[in-house]
Amino acid sequence: MDAVEKANEARQKRWSKDKKVGEGMYAVVYQGHEAETGKRVAIKKIKVGQFKDGLDMSAIREVKFLRELKHQNVIELFDVFSSKTNLNLVLEFLDADLELIIKDRAIVFLPADIKSWMAMTLRGLEFCHRNWVLHRDLKPNNLLIASDGQLKIADFGLARDFADPGYKMTCQVITRWYRPPELLFGCRYYNTAVDMWSVGCIFAELMLRIPYLPGESDMDQLKTTFRALGTPTEEDWPGHTKLPDYVPVGQFPKPPLRDLFTAATADALNLLGKCLIYEPRKRISAKDALSHPYFFALPNPTHPSKLPKSANQLAPRPIEEANGNVDQNTSGAAVKALNPSATSTNKLKRKASVAITEVDARSVARRLDFSNIKTP
């Protein structure tokens, strides 16, 4: 046995798998612990032999970026080891995500709670962008919640670096409901603005408690977006009609955000609007968003330890085969301890977010009234 094999065997003995908590076609996720300390971890076992070229590219990406990104608001990769035809990723154990909290109707959000979740999301994302990493799949169930309330960005299987601005990238990324219109129109040259559009959709979802732009197809996603935000003009978004997949999808007037977000503050609406600007070059950056007046006005963000938690723990279930647009064969990108998600090569659409009947029953998200809630 050579030195590499001995080192790998030592790593393997360090971690113990306790119980299976999710399974998909290409990966199995276990709840486990560190043998010496008993610390809980999540172990994602990727079935390497399932892929034509050997190893799943999303697994390579996840290992690469999580090795590089160490931040309080990014999930931590503790270790990697191999066993026979499997690659095992050992990550932080996180048993809740933001989607679970949003869907828990027993929880009432304070404006200060939303501000806290947004601040943590943007801090983690700003760190990624500062280190030249695009996430390319931000959504509530990729924002995990630790036991101390800290929010952690997870699932880096679709992430990539963007240091070369002239490099052509796939437009088949980001779960559809959180995908910006430039990608829906086939844009292949883009930057951090695509993640910031997703942040805007998450912000809206926190205020509305249901997905803001739930399109049923790529075309319907564009129509849903334009109904909510108005059809862009050449003045709003120069050159968008020249994008590779541009198609006219109808003319819709631009309604004021206030019509739907009736209880939001002026600062909150201003930040939301800056995240959802059609022209990518004018969309706010994560760094500038963190300096926005929204975060400095009262109420102050809730301390993470005081944030509401769901009484419903994430139940063990199959890894979500979530219809994903990717530029290679992927198994589903990152490990979420008890809520892993996988992607296939069709359309990235979050399936379990809200009942289809609920989406069909109302064409716009319901209003959430904070008027009777007293801030601390």
C-alpha cells in the first residue's frame, strides 16, 4: 500500500456513517460523525462508476470551490476520501434550510428576521464573488440553516470561476424560478449579476412566503417575469433583443412593486428593485447591497441565534431529481445534510417548493401584511 492509499484509508477511518438520509441515481447522503470527537457531519457518497468519463463534473466543482471558500456563511467541506468506486465528501451537518422555514406557516416573520437572512446570504455571496466564484444556483433550499441560526450557502455543483470576462459559459444554469432573463434569452457571457437576480427573487419570497416568479416553462418564466416587472424596452435593457434566444413574449406594463409588497419599507423596495434590474450591468452587486440603507435602518437585523426555527426537521427523503439545466452530466451538486438535491439535464425547476394547485390558483403571490407585527 503506497502513501496515498494509506492517507486515504486514515481519512476513511476518521468518519463514520450512521444512517442514510437521502439517495439519488448518482449519490447517497448519510448522517455521520467524526469517530474521535462524535461531531455530526453529512457524508455524500458519489458513485463514480456511473459516469461515462469517470467522475461527475459537479463533484469536482464542489470539491474545488469548497476547498477554496472558507467563510461563516458558506457550508464547510471537512474532508474528502475515496472508497472503491465512490468519492465521499464530508460536510457540515445542517438539518434545515430557508425553504423549510418559508413554508412553515406556524412561523411569523418579523421584518428584522428577513433582514438578517438577507444580510447573511449577501455576506456569503460577496465572499464568493470576491474570490471570483459564481454560484449559479441560489434558491431557498440551497441556503442552509445551522443550529446557531447562521445561514450557509450550499450546493456548488454548478459554480464556476469567472476571472476571464471573455469566456463563454452555458446559459443552462440556475433553477428556473430564480433564473435571470438574460440567461432565459441565451446569454453566454455574464458575471455576478446572475446571482444577484436570484437574491432578489429570494428576497421577494421571504416577504411573500411563496415563490415570486414561478414559471412553468422557460417561455412562461419570461411571461411571469414581465407581468411582474414590466416588459423591458431597449432603453431599459439595451441590446436584449439581439441575444441568441430572444423571442418577443408580449407587452406588459410595469406595475409598482408597492402594489404587491404593501408592507415593505421604501428601503426594502429600493434594494429589491436594484436586484431585479433587467440590465445586468446596472444590477446591484453583493458588496454594494451590503452597504444599502436597508441594512442600516431600523429595525436592526435579528441576531442569528434569535431567528425563528421550524419545528419540522427535514425528513429523510430521496435526493430530489430536480429537472436541472447543466452543461455536463451532473448528479446533483452539493450536499445538504438532510435535504440533498440532484439535477438532470432538462429544466431546472424547484419542484417541492409549493403545491402546483397553489401556484395555479393565484397568478401573483399573495400579500404579506406586517402591519400588526410589533418589532422588538
